Amino acid sequence: MWVCGALCRARAPAQLGQRLLPESRRRRPASASFSASAEPSRVRALVYGHHGDPAKVVELKNLELAAVGGSDVHVKILAAPINPSDINMIQGNYGLLPQLPAVGGNEGVGQVVAVGSSVTGVKPGDWVIPANPGLGTWRTEAVFSEEELITVPSDIPLQCAATLGVNPCTAYRMLVDFERLQPGDSVIQNASNSGVGQAVIQIAAALGLRTINVLRDRPDLQKLTDRLKNLGADHVVTEEGLRKPEMKSFFKDMPQPRLALNCVGGKSSTELLRHLAPGGTMVTYGGMAKQPVIASASQLIFKDLKLRGFWLSQWKKDHSPSEWMIALLPGVTREGSAFSEVTSDPEPGRDQFKELILTLCDLIRRGQLTAPACSEVPLQDYLCALEASTQPFVSSKQILTM
């Protein structure tokens, strides 16, 4: 990825001096206004003014950094990944769309530079991540409201912190919210090499669950299989292998999965359903194939299979404190386990999300959760990173470094 940086720079126009209209933030007044100046002190950011192909509509621009108000926090962004949801948002086909023009990026980690006079929850030097999507993390620095940020420990690896707020949270919630699984139970998933898929493998292993991980056939299949098994995958099988009659004997040695995690749709999701145990649940959290999820009437009637969906943004929006207690402790916690104790009276809103973040940080410290395979790319080489993020069979998450 570093090698292609020169090529990307050659294709990227010199955009720092170009004009950009003032930003209109969705939830509050802009913390930074866009600048026509090319002064070195100005913030650099990846901005899109209309929806379309990310490689064509995203540009490197200058922002004016706003003064720090009483409840504001000045943050220097350290690293920010490119997730599929970021790409979908730029394309205009996501469930949450910011007002345009907008800064790309929903996830990342930054370091607090300065705080306003009324800020009490963070201090200079702290690491912070976005509390909700739409914050715009693909920039060198910004001024945010304190309520938009969550502190994270600075003793975890940078890549782990930068990729903490979306994929591992999605993986954890899907594993514990839909079926009351016990150690020894199995889970089947497609898109197993994705960021969520890699997190599912590791968190499931920490919970004592066994995973059946489905991949598309590819040139580097054995290398990828070895990497997933090193993460804790019990079984890795191709989509073609999942359709073979031999799979019937496979489940003689292990229980049929009660939970399936679908990020693909189409034929891939149909195969997951075919191997689910009666009464099991398939949770769909993505649609990479852009094909519908199809379940036969017999699967719904005679096997009583359940089809559910999961979106982390919605979970954060409508999760109540009482439900939080039940969901976080699905009957698998134990003394000395990797899972954090939850206070008996958690506050609503983002503090519930923070409890989840701290639980995952505990797993990271114990060596039970690592960042997905990553390629760090300098911000100015964003075109190369965007193109790599949309290519098939790319198992490395692109992380923009500032």
C-alpha cells in the first residue's frame, strides 16, 4: 500500500487551495467552517459535496478550525479506517446520510489537544473515539462537542483503538443479543474475513463458542484460511464446499449452529439458512452481494427459522438501561472472565455504548481481540486507499493516518 502512494499522488489534483462551501452539520452547528485558504495551519480533510463513486467525489480540502467553546474539545485525529458503511454513505445508499458537503469517515481515534472551560469528561492527552456515526473522522484535526466523544484507554494498540467503535461492537452484540448461546454451541457466518467476521471469530472464542467460517473461493485461500484459524476459527469452508453433500456428515461431530451471521445475501445467505438448526436465527447486517435474502416457506414453517437484522446505530439509539443489563450479560459471564462487570445502574445513551467499548478493551488487553488485518495509508494517498476498499478479495482494512 505504501508503494502505490506515489501513483496516487500523481493522480490526485492539488486540492488544498480549492474552495468548499460551509459545512452544515446534521446535529449541531458546524464546529469547523470550510476555508478557501491554503495556509499550512489549516485542517486537511477528505470531503464530498455530492454522492457518487468515492474515488471521483471525495477531495482533499482545507477546513477552518473553529475556536474551542466552553463545551468543546479540540482533537487531533491519529488514525481513521475506511469501512464499507463509509463507502455506502458516500455513494448515498446508506441508512444514515449527513448533510452535504460532509467530511467522510465514521470511525477513528484521536488525541485531545485542548478542552473548553466546562468540559469535565476528557482532558488533554486522552484518546477519544466518536460516540455516534457522521462525525467525519477523515481529517487531521477538528473541534467537537464533548458529548460527541467517548474516551478510550491509550494503552491499547492504535489500530485496535481506531477500529474499535463499529466492527467489534457489531460482532459482540450479534453474538449475545439474538440467541442465548452456551459454551460449545456453534455459529456460522459468511464474509468471515471482513472486519466484523474477524471480530466474531475472536469474541466467539472468548465466549467458548465454535465458529464455522464461510469464504468465497480465491487465489490466496490457504493463506487466508491459516490467518483466520490463527485468530481462533474452528472451521473454514468455501461457499462451494458448503453446498456439497459431505457437509451433512460434518455436523455429526459438532452441533448445528443456532446462529447465522449474514453480510452477503443471495445464495450465500440461503446456504447459511440451510445449515441452521431448527429454531435458529439468521441475523443480516450487510448485503455485499446486493441480492435479496430468500427463505423458503418450509424453512420458516417446519424449521421455525427466524430472520433478523442488526444495525449498530439503531441499537445505540433505542437501547434502554434495563435491556442493556440483560443483553450484556447473556448467561456466560463468570468470575475471572474477560467480560467486564456492569454497574447496577448504568446511565442511558452513550454510557451504555461506553460499557461495551470498555468490555472490548478488556478483551484487547487480554490478547483475545486484535485489530483486523490493516494497511496504514497516509491521508494524501486517499485515492489508493479508497480504490483498495472497493476491490474484491482485499482482506486488509485501509486505515488513514494523519
